[in-house]
Amino acid sequence: MCTDFTNGKEGIKVNYNSCLLRTSIESDYAGTLTVANDKNRLVMAIWYFEDMKNPRYEVWENDNNAKGVRTFDVN
């Protein structure tokens, strides 16, 4: 889960030094990460062990009109 990234013609480029969470897992993961409300965009880079050259990216953008807790769900 990283905060500093660009999304351009060549795809998503991530500054991995900006990551709030980096971990490896071997099965399903469900958890909660509390993020300061000044973060309007986040990217999740999902690296599969069998294909380390092609991560899957999921981008979350804050909906300033939403009320209550905002969630970033990935399946």
C-alpha cells in the first residue's frame, strides 16, 4: 500500500519508499490499515510469487463526498 505513484502511458510507477504496508502472505489476507485523511490516492502492488515481473496494481481514490469510513477492497 503506497502513496507516491504515477499512472502514465507506460503504466503505473511506484515509489516503494512511500509504502505504508509491505508484507508477504501465503493465503488470503483480511485486515485493517488506518491511513491519515490527507492521503487522497493509494496504490496496492500485488506481486505473485509465480510471476514476479508483472505485478497487479489496484488504485484507490478518496471520495470527498462520502460520509463515514472509506474502504479499499480488493478481491
